[in-house]
Amino acid sequence: MDARPRIPIDQRRIAEFCRRWRIVEFSLFGSVLRDDFGPDSDVDVLVSFEQEAPWSLFDLVDMTDELKTLFGRDVDLVEQAALRNPFRRHAILTGKQVIYAA
């Protein structure tokens, strides 16, 4: 499997987004890295925040909206610290593609 993203990635805009939202790691996972990614597929994004980042649910919605604009499609934003199911966590962490790391 070729794990390159199936959409254009603007590294500069991703880095600006991450610095502004205090994200220390920004990764893609799921179908955006696979051949089954299609025109109606969403983009699965995994983020890790700085330890003291004070974001609320409303902030996460704002982040998701910003990413929808950036990618031009729906986004599923997942916080790495919120991955509780060990099987799902393993699948995501072993299949992710890091786009930005502070």
C-alpha cells in the first residue's frame, strides 16, 4: 500500500494551523491514505495538542470547520488522547501519516 495522501497538502497552511491551535502532531489516517479514497470521502485527521492547550468542544468544532475549508471536504477530527479503544487506537497509530510535528 502507498501511504501518501490522496489530496494536495499545503504544508505551510497546515503548519500555521498547528501553531495557532497548539498542535504538536498532525497526522492523516484512514481512506485518505488508501486507494479506496473517493470524491465523497472525508479526511480523517489525528491531532495531539500541547499539554496545557485549553480547547473546548466549541474550539474543536472551529478547528474542524477550518480544516473543511482547507481540504475542501468533510473532516473527521480525532484527538489522539481521546482514543480509548485499544484496537482502534492501534489501527490508527500504526496506519497514520504524520504531516506536521513540532
